Amino acid sequence: MNTAADARPSPTAGDELSYVYAIGRDHAALQRTAVLLSGVDDRAVRLVTRAGGLAALVSHVPAGVYDEQALKAQLEDLSRLEAIARAHHAVVDAAFAAATVLPMRLATVYRDDDRVTAVLGERHDEFDRLLQRLDRHVEFGVKVYADPDSVPVRRQPHGERTAESPGRAYLQQRRAQRRTGEDVRRAAAAVAADAATAVRDLASERVVHRPQQGGLSGRSGENVANDAYLVPAHSAQGFRTRLDALVRDTPGVRIEVTGPWAPYSFAMPVEGGGAA
């Protein structure tokens, strides 16, 4: 999460900063969409444009809430973080439905619209290349999960178990659980590799993200693969169809395909002058 700062004095509580959601080309479809949107804290969204054809979707936000120090404090509150993220992504998704845009990182904030305009000029060629590259493309997320708990553990025949002490039976059960877990994780790794191979000819690019741990995944089981794919829009249905067929007969392994959405993983974020 970034905030932007420059050499001028720090803003006072009554000042407003410029919160940037995305960058695109300045044309009518994006203009019509922007005026219909509300962003973070229900702030109006507008286009900040620059000669050369680029535009940023921006909301004016209070400095007392969105300067670097304030953001650090409030984004530690998960409910507040979720509210900002939902509003941010809603603006990006609506803009992306109208035109190709480069999504910005959550909480990308600049001193004012003049600074946003300056960045559009300073990085015009970079943004222009990215917009060309992402035009008519969508992003899909592909996650593979290993869930050993969903697979019954093979138990010894009843006759063999009766002669065992409770302690020995417990150890045998634990060993069986470990073997099942290892088998499922190996199968999940194989499915992840198969998924990458299956869609290689349909995807323009792939980004390998770090697997999500624990509660961050929001799903049961262990996240063993967390990839993003940049896919031409005309190949989106075929991309899904190939992946849907991969794990039908693989116990304990689940593949989750999300999208299509704006290409967050493939858009270079604007770097502000400070980091929150």
C-alpha cells in the first residue's frame, strides 16, 4: 500500500489527497463510467487526464484519514481494510468492464491532482506499453488445494486391530494419516503441474504467487499452488473448461478457478513517494 509525498509541507486535517484506483486511456467509455461510480468512503470518482491520452480514476479523500500515518493505523483494523478493499476493487471492476485499465495497489494516494497528472506524464510510455499489452486480456486465478482430511484413512482389518493395544492402534492410525496426507499432497502438486501445462497455449503470461497460509486462503485444506494467468478474452471459456476437468477423479485435491477480472497481477503499480 502506497502513499505519495513530495517536498511540500505535510497536509493538514482539512486538506484532501488524491486516491488513485486505476489508469487507462482517456476516452468516452471511461468518462461515462467514472461519473457513475462511488469509491472509498462513498467518495465520488472522477477522471484526471493529461495531454497524451492517459487518465486516472481518482477520488478526493481527507488527508486526516488517508495520509501515511493515518493509513498505517486504520489498515490494521481488518474490517476497515475490507471496506477499503471492496470499494477499491468495485471501482476497478466497473472501469475494466468499460475499458482496459491498469489497477493500482490498494491505497495508492497522491498529494493532489497535479501530482497525479505529473505521474501520468512522467510514466506515459510505460503505462502506454502496459495498456497495449493488456488490451483485450483478462486475469484468472488458479489455486490448487490438498485436503487430506476429506479422504478416509485406510484402516487395518478388524481381526488385526483386536490384538493391538490402544497405544499401538493409535500409532498405527497416526502413521496411516501421515501416509494419506503425503499421498494427497503429491497428487495436488501433480495437478498443479498438469494445470500449468493444460492451459499453456491459452495463456499469454503466468505469475506464480506464494501459496496462502492458514486462514488467509479462506478455504479448507492446504493451498499448494496460487497462480495468476493473463488470458486473451476470446480464450476465457476454453481456459475454464480445461481446468474444470482436471481433478474430478483425484480424492483430496481441489482446484479453484476465479475470474475473469482486471489484470491486477500484470499491471505495474504506481510507486508513491512513501510506503504505508
